[in-house]
Amino acid sequence: MTEETLAERASRALAQRTGRRSFLGKLGAGVVAAVGGSFVGVALRPERAEAYHICGHTFTTDSCPHPYYPRSRVDRYGYPLHPQHGYPVDDKGDIYTSRTQRRRKMCEEVVPAKYPHVRQAAQGGGWSRCCNGRIRTIYDCCAYTNTRINGDGAVTGYCYKGKKVFCIGYRDTNIRC
């Protein structure tokens, strides 16, 4: 039997505990942290980079304003839904049962009302992930803005016509995954 070096044993132990993708992610974050210092290392920590408020979403764009913020679940038209039960809710989070209740579209109506610097907000493109056994569509709320809801610089994301991502929302489907 040949003697393994300490580095070889450590590499083998790490490979047995992690998948290739997570190993490469940790390795890459480590290299960037070594080059950029501890500030960059903190910014790249998985718990910092993933938005745990919406299953299937990564990066740091925050949720759109919603009665159940930060869980900004909407229907196919952009109106708010209860995040767990899926029934329609009004702007206060109460069950929507009457047209006398105020119920606005989150991206198109609530965002511009709450953030006056955001012009012409509209639901943009999105992507889908498997969350809790169902397909979840996460969408970008796009507007003419240079900052996101969390104060960071706005990015193009799935927006078009010069708009950038201001915040995100999601819609659960009935499709199993």
C-alpha cells in the first residue's frame, strides 16, 4: 500500500463529502477570497448570496412589496396571493372577497406607488425551478431605474427595452416536478 500525503487524503475526504459542483463553487470562492481579501470572501458566502425568502431564487435582488413580504407570491396577472395557501389577498393581506377591497398588481401598481423614482414598472421575463414538488416561476419586475429595491445597482436580468430589474416575485403552478 502506498503512503498518501496529507493533501491527497484531504482532497479525497473533501471529494467524498461534496459533489463536483459544490466543490468547484467552494474552490472558486476560496480563490476569489484569497485574491480579494476577507471582504470579498464574506460577500461570496452562500447564505449571503442566496435569497432564502423565495425558493429557487439565487443572487441578491429582494422581493417586491407584498402584504406577506418577503414572500411575494402573485397570480398570473400580478395580483397578490397568500404565500402558503394561494388564495387571493388584498393590499392588507386579508382574504379578497369584495371589489370594495383595494387589490393592486404588485409590480405595475404597488412598486411605482411606493417607490416614486421607479418609472413604468412591468412584469418581465423569468425562470422556473422545482420548489416543494411544484414548478415555481420566478419573475423580474422591470422598470426604468438604476437601483434595485435593496439599494444595489440594477441589472438587466430578464428585462428588455432598456429596463432593469427592480425586484422579484413568484408564481406557483400546479405542475409537478
